[in-house]
Amino acid sequence: KQEVTQIPAALSVPEGENLVLNCSFTDSAIYNLQWFRQDPGKGLTSLLLIQSSQREQTSGRLNASLDKSSGRSTLYIAASQPGDSATYLCAVRTGANNLFFGTGTRLTVIP
Amino acid sequence: EAGVTQFPSHSVIEKGQTVTLRCDPISGHDNLYWYRRVMGKEIKFLLHFVKESKQDESGMPNNRFLAERTGGTYSTLKVQPAELEDSGVYFCASSQEAGPSYEQYFGPGTRLTVT
């Protein structure tokens, strides 16, 4: 059974810092991995999707890497801003159509 | 183009009552998914519709939960009777096609509180 873990559960950083969020999964037989952002009271916004054949994806200040063999992914946020404050979730897609989510990392960027 | 919408945004009911949640997928999306997040846990898959048919309902917790998608458009998720442990946030997602190449788009969720 696939299990997804995110560390740390919460993180506070001063504005401008670069930071890394971690995600690990137990079963490496995945199709893809996705990073989401969730703001309080809002839905999930997809940030980056990495296919199993890819090593990384970039979007603006965000860079996500995937090491499928070791069951790990990282989300790198450069030059953090207060607007980046949110909960970040990673999810993996296996053979079925459902996603397996981690419990998330709650990020606070302090002005 | 409108995204996935869910109604209500928040529902507070007493134990033993019935609640019905609604999800309207993105227009043209045949695939609709329900997920939920209970307190302190990760978001978990409940079920998957392809049009009006249940493709996978392996995540449904018990027979107090009934999902329907008559006509293959919007979907409802009924909880009857509700229990305290049903409290959480229920998310709906939709995708144009099934399979890992197609991204699922999520709605804002319905926060259910059972007292």
C-alpha cells in the first residue's frame, strides 16, 4: 500500500530565503508525482506535475525534483515571499486513477 | 471556464442526521472523483465516476456513504446517518479523461462538521 510522507509538517522562514520541502513515498511504481498548494478555505492548486520518466520540473521560482528509485521528491522555492504561505501537498499517482497524498507541509513566510 | 464547484462550502449537522454534498465538475469532464480529509490525516480517495458509472469505489468507508452521478453531470455524496468521525473536508475533482496523463482539477471542498 502506498504511503506518502512529508517533512517537515510545518516550516517558518523569513522572506527572501530559499527553502526545500520534502516528500517520500514507499512504492516506487508510480506514474507521476504532483505538488499542490492549498490556501485556507480554498481548493487544491496544482503547482507542478512530474512524470515518472522525468527528473525535474520548473515553474517560475518553483523547482520540483523526482528520484523514483529512492522514493523521494523535493520542492524548492526560491526567494520566498509572504504570498507563498500556504500548505503544500505532494501526491503520487499509481496504476489506479486515484492519488495518494501526503499530510502536507504548512509554510509560513515571515515578512 | 468555470472550475470545479462544490456546495455547500460548510455544513454543520448533528450526529444521526443526513447531509448531501454536491459537486459540479468542469464542463465536458467525464471523470469525477471524490476525496476526503479527516482531521490530522491525509487526503484520501473515495471513489471515481466515469460519466454516470462508478469506476472505482474502493475508498468508500462504509455503506453510510452513497455517491450518485445521474446523467453523468454533477454528483452528490450523501452521508446517512452521519457520525462524528465523518467530520472533515470533502473534495471533488474532475478530469477530461482517465489515466495518469490527465490532470485532476480540484474544487474548494466542503467542510463537514458533525456534532
